[in-house]
Amino acid sequence: MFKSYPESLGDIFFSMAFPFFYISNYYGEQLLALDEETSRHVLQVLRMKNSEKLNLTDGKGHLLICEIVETGKKTCTVRVLTTSNQQPLTRNVSIAISLLKNSSRFEWFLEKATEIGLREIIPLICDRTVKEKFRHDRMNAICISAMLQSQQCWLPKLYEPVEFAKAISASSAKQKFIAFCAEAKDKKNLSTFPSYNPSTIFIGPEGDFSSKEIELALQNAFQPVSLGETRLRTETAGVVAATLMMNAL
């Protein structure tokens, strides 16, 4: 029978020594059959054997320390030894960011945003967005990989692309920012603001937000901000904004 995971720092550090893997859901089972892709990585890439231990997370806060108990050519079954519920990061930050023509640059942003610990990522379709096909399954897989690499137990919620106006009207964050290059009244550097929960920031496409989009955001109580003295690529702006907001005083 499995037991609750002890919450001492020593136990947490001990579990960090084991490789991390993902399961889509966990309902309290004692034995878990890993999917074929995960089994292949465990058995063929890492060459793990029976009785070796690994970590599993469902991206919803569960951390499971497991032991390999049965292996096949393409299958791996583990026994759950201990479980814990990890708390999400205290900062509840989301970013709405324009899709990019170069999908690899958007994928790079997803990876870094996940490592930083964002709670939500909302792909935007703006007036100047060069629309590209959005493969949600591939993009979410990149987030999962980044979550495991950074040894986290919370996967950011990745939305399907949404039109700018709909995203603006749907935002209910306590603190709402929009970053753009044009001058604007009351525009300040994002680093000067204290942190509130939840908070969100909108980042535009390569050609920046249109004047119509900026006006709509300001009418909906968004605070105009800058991210520094230099003009940044969209994906760089997203990472800078995420870092500033996750580390605000």
C-alpha cells in the first residue's frame, strides 16, 4: 500500500535525484502502466531496470515516487511508493502573446515560459499576426517537456488561439498590462509595478499592436507598459515580461 509523501526538505531533494516523467491523469492507483513513449524512454534511453525509482507528475500538482516492477519490450509498469500534492508557485501570472510566423520561435517562448512558472499561456490572433496553423498537441507537448526538465509539478494551461478583442474582454485579472512600442499617457516600465494575483500581460506580434487594439485595451482598464529601452522580438518580450512579473516585489 502506498503512503503519503513526507514533506521534509531532505525527502524532496531525495526525490529530485530521480528522473521525471509525465502521466496525463492520476486517480490514486497503486500500479500504473506507463504509455509506450514513456516506457521506451525509461527502458531504452535511460536503460532503467526493475526496482529502480522514478518520479511521475500529472501536471496538476501530484508528485509520485515510483518503483519499476515489470518491464516488457514496449511496456513498463511502476508501483507508487509515495505521493504528495505540491503547491503551485505563489505568483499567478498569465501571458497572452501573438502567434508568430516562425513557429520555432513561438515554441522557444513556450519552453521558457513553462520553465519560469507561468500559470496560463494564451496565443493571440491580432490585426498584424501572420496566421499560422497552431498544433495544440505539439505545443502542449513542448510545455510538458519543459515542465519535466525544470522538475515542476504544475503544467501551465495552454489555450487555443483567440482573437485579440475576445481575449481583452474575457480577462478578469486583478492586474492587467499591455506592452507596446508606441508612446502613451501613463505608460511606465513594467519593472516599477508591485505584484498582485492574478495578473496578466498582453504581448503583440512582430509589427506591434495596432492603434485600434491599444485603444481597446486601454478602454478595458489595461495599464500600458514598456519592457525597457530596446525593441524586443515578440518571444523575447514574452520572456522578459514573465520574468519581471514572477519576480516583482
